[in-house]
Amino acid sequence: MSDRTHMGGSRNSEAMSLDALVLGIFFVQTAIAMAALSTSSDLVAEPPQALVVSETPEKLPELADPIPEASPFAALPDVRPFVPERPRDLPSVPADQHIPSGPSFVTLFGDGSNSDRWHVATHSNRNHAFFGNDWSKDGADFSSEGLILDIDKEGGRWKSGEVKTNVPYGFGRYEVVMKPAKGSGLVSAFFTYTGPYFGDPHDEIDIEFVGNDTRHVEFNYFKNGRTLNHKVLDLPFDASEDFHLYAFEWYPEKIRWFIDNELVFETPHGDTNIPRTPGNIYMNMWTGTLSGLKSWHGEPDFEPGVRSEYACVSFTAAGEGSRRCSDLFESPRPHEGQLVNLVAAHPVPAVDQSQSR
């Protein structure tokens, strides 16, 4: 019993000595490795800079001005095209080009005569050089159908209608929705006019239809009684069969004409014959007496009671975008570009209307 106890104690003592030896060797090796690491410069590394986080980030440099003060573009004039603040606005007219004008308006005919704006002519043309009719109040009917101008005979004289504004208008856009009369010997017109009757030079801008050929429209203008660049255009429709919108824009340097909102004609660049005097807006229907006029509008063999019709008239002053006839009217059918580059048909006689006022 005592021998087994002694032998077990000897083995335990030997195991403990062996463990102590192994542990001692481990500590010695670890110390040597640590010493080597601390003395070797090749093994020393700085902490990675990307991982160093500063409490106050470095201030970024300010960006340089992309256009230096001495830029060669700084001295160039502003050559950007005119862009209205609102897309529907007409171009403005420079202050030194302004002329007096009534305000923008739109008249939708069919609810009375509106005598504050429109005046019906009532006087004889017996002494006129070419008018073969007198202006009669009965020749202008402000009905629920619109403004109707007709022509009839009374006491051996033709009587027809003419309506004008009470005040003159200047630069801007003029629109009319109308259906001209059909019949040889007739002229249906929408135009601006002023002249000697008002103490002014004869200035005028015209849209005219002759009753013997209502598949054409005619544009004309006068400055101080002189006209140079008139135009007759073929139409892809008979104007007497339905209402269409006709318009012109008048600026100091040009006039532009439109049909159903398509630009169809404008004055040549640099034209010095552009009117400069404000004019009243007119609508009339008449027949002429001179042989030259008859060769233009045909012999007067139209039926009594024939009429021209006007549904809307508007004026939009330059620089404005007010409501106008084209906001209310839709073309009866699309033209699909048929109105572009229309071809002149025949010359227009220079009809001076100054003697009719």
C-alpha cells in the first residue's frame, strides 16, 4: 500500500518539473521575439493615414471664378434674341419707336353694336373718285349672327355698310374672323386707315377679297399715300364658304400677314415704306365705278342683299399677350402646310381710300 503511494508521488513530482521546464522555454522564446520586434526598424510601420480621423476636417480650397474678370466676352453686346417673359406676348417696340395707340381689346360680335368702340358710317360717296355706293346705317347689322355688312339698291344708288373704331391703333397684332361676300363687282375688306380727313398722311394696311374670285386674298399697305409691295395669294379654300382667321402684325420695321395662324407673307427686309401713323380699324363692303376697278373686282352684277360676315375682331398691342380672336376660333379644317409659300396670282390696283373719309 505504502509503495504504491510513494510511486504515485514520484510520478507527480516528475510531471510538475517537466511542465515548469516547458513553460520556462515558452517565456524565453516570447521575450526573444518581442525584443527582435522592438529593435528591427524594417518591421516598424506608421499607422495608415487613411484611418486617421481628424476631429476638425481640413477646409477645402475655394473654386476659382470660371470666367476671369478680363474675359474677352465681357465687352460683347447682348445679342440674345428677344424672348417674351410670357410665350404668347408680342415683341416689344423700343421706346424711341413708340406711336400712340388705343388699348388691346377683343370684340366677339353677336351681342350688340358696342357703340363705345364701333362707329357705323352714314354718308354719301357721290363725289368719290371710285366708290359706287353710299355708306348706310342699314348696311351694317349687329345681329346674333355677328356683324353683317350687306349691299342693296335704294333710289338708284347702291347702299352698303362700313364700320370703324372710334380711336386709332398702333403697333401690334390685328385679327379678324370673317367670311367675305361672293359676287362679281364686290370688295370685302378689313384694314387700318388714317389720312387727310383726320389731318394725317395716308397710311393704311389691308386685307381684301374681291367677290369675283374668293379663292384669293390680297394684302396691301400705304405710307404717305404710296404703296410698293402688295401681294395676291392663292387660297386652298373658297373664303366665302366658311369663316377663317386673318391677321397682320405691324411693327416699325415690317408687317407680317397670317391665315388661320400660319405666316403667309411679310414685307421685304429693309422696306422703308412701312406705315408710321396710327389708324382706325375698318370693315367695309363696296363696289367701284371706274373701269380699272371693274377689271379687278368684276362687273357689278351681284345679287342684291349679298353680304360679308364678321364674327370677331381683336387688337393686341406690341409687348402684350392679351386675349384675342385666335383664342376663341378654331380653323374649320387643317391646311397641312398648304398656306406656306403661296404664289402671287395677279397685281392689286393701288386703291387710295383717303377720299372716302
